[in-house]
Amino acid sequence: MTLVDSLSALAKSNLVMAALYGSAARGDFEPETSDVNLLLVLDDAGPAALRELGELLQAAKVQIRCAPFVLSREEIRRGADALPIKLHEIQRCYRMLCGEDLLSNLRIEFKDLRLACEHELRNVTLKLRRTWLMERPRPTPLLWGLHLFVPQLLGVLRVVFEHDGLDPAASTDQFMAEVSKRYDVEPRALGEALHTRHKPDSTWPEVERSYEVVLDLLGRASRQVDQWSKA
């Protein structure tokens, strides 16, 4: 029995939709590092429904790195203006597993998407800047900052690039090449910065170089998104 079969058996008619998104849907899934991003839409996403599914999803997290994103039917219907980045990310490349496809006709307004992207980039910049100021030269908390916030940065950039015409199924390598090209970041330096966040034994000089690269990238991306036009 698959995970989705088990979820359907538990949730019954409360499970409206299940879909894969992220690397598992794009086709560049890496078993050692990638999460299995799973969208679950429930009619009722209240505490009782979550308790019912919790044990199964916790086991799936350990077994296959399952990372569920749970919305109610009402939230996905009304949340396009409040969650434009996440819904756009999923909508651009997903694979239905069961239920109703609630994404195909979902309309996300450009103004909401642009504002949310700029807000997210500015927010990540402020958090990483504060972490660097308050924790240097201790590498461990700075590594945690990179581990936590770099995926948010890359998620926003993928949304921007896809809206500008990058194939939503583009591989990670293709996407990173576009990041380097668009923001004039040396590919090797960018690769090393992203690799550092997965190295718990990274030295302070390695972490410092990574922060410099990431903060510079955030600054360039924020300025570009500030001027981003629908055309």
C-alpha cells in the first residue's frame, strides 16, 4: 500500500486532493538530500483531522523524507493572495496523486506575487544579517541560518524565473546556472556557498564566505524584484 493509499484509507472523503510538487515532480529528486514535497488538501484541516494523519506522516518523514504541506479546501480557494509564492511554486509543476485538481484553474495575481517575493527576500536578508552580526565568528548558528533561509531564497528565485519563462521542470543545475547568469554570481562561489550549509564541520572562513555570497545575491535579487514587471 502506498502512502497516498494509506492517507486515503485514514482520511476517507476528507482528503480532497494529494499531489507531488518540488523536485519529485520536476524529475531532479536526490534521495540523499531532497524532500518528498506532498500537497494535501482536506475538507477539514482542524486539529482532529491532523491528529488522525500525524502518526502516518511522521513515519513517512523518517522513511522517505516526506514534507507535507496541508491546506483546507477553503484555504486553497481563498489563499491565492495570501500564499502566492507557495501556491505558484506548486501550481507551476505538480503531479496529481488522487482527488480533485484544485490548482489548474487557480488564479494568482501578479501584484500579489511580486509583493510577496520582495517581502520574502527582504525578510530573509534581515534575518541572515542579524544572525551574522550577533553570532560571528561562531560557525554553528550561522550554518543553521544558511540551512534555514537559503531554501527560502532559492524558492523565491525559482518562482520569479518561472514567471519570466524558465521551464518549471528545469533541473536544479539549469536553475542554478540561471541564478549565476542573472545575478552575475561566479558559479563556483555560489556552489560552494550552497554546499557549505550541508557541512556541519564547516570552518568559520568557509561560513563567512558563504554569507558574503548569499547576502550579495539577496541584495541583487531584491533590487531586481523591486523593479519586476509583469511583461
